Amino acid sequence: MWNIPTAKQLSKIPRLYSTEGTPCADKKIYLHFFIGDSDWYIAEYDGKDLFYGFTILNNWVNSAEWGYISFAELKKLRMPPGFEVDREIEWKVVKASEIEKLKECPQAF
């Protein structure tokens, strides 16, 4: 994985289930990972390995969903061979409803 988030950056992400009562549109997205046409938007973290966020694989917006994402598996992912998952370095924390790509996903909100 390119541009692995620092411990300080990870510590700023709310713990798993802490935003459970927050509507999906209002959940804050703290990190954005991507590779090719796939994106992972991170809203929560267990402090060890498990993220909770919104995933769009291969730009299939109709199949995108909120769910759990293993940080370890994300770091190992290669597609096509030779390309690694990257993190958007200049990412600013925003509500999920402010992300254009999520607006294309019928099940995002």
C-alpha cells in the first residue's frame, strides 16, 4: 500500500459503532483509499485492523455498500499485478453526502 496513514491519522477516526446512530449521509469520511476504479471511504476504525465505510468496487455504483473493511487485506491488495492501493493524501474530512462519487450510488444514503 502506498501512503499508509500514520498512527496519528488513524487515531482521529471514530471507533467502530460510535457513529451507529448517525445517518449515513451525515457520517464523516476520514480517509479515502483507491486503486483503479475501486474506492474505500472510511468512517470508523477499531484501532487494530477493521474499518467501517463505504466501498465501490470497479465503479459498480449499483453494487456499492456500507460495510467492514480489513486494513490488512486492503494493504495486500494488488490489481492489476504491480499496482497497490493508495490513499488520497490531501483528503479533507467531509460528510459522506458531500462526496460526488457517493451521490451516484443509490444505496449510499
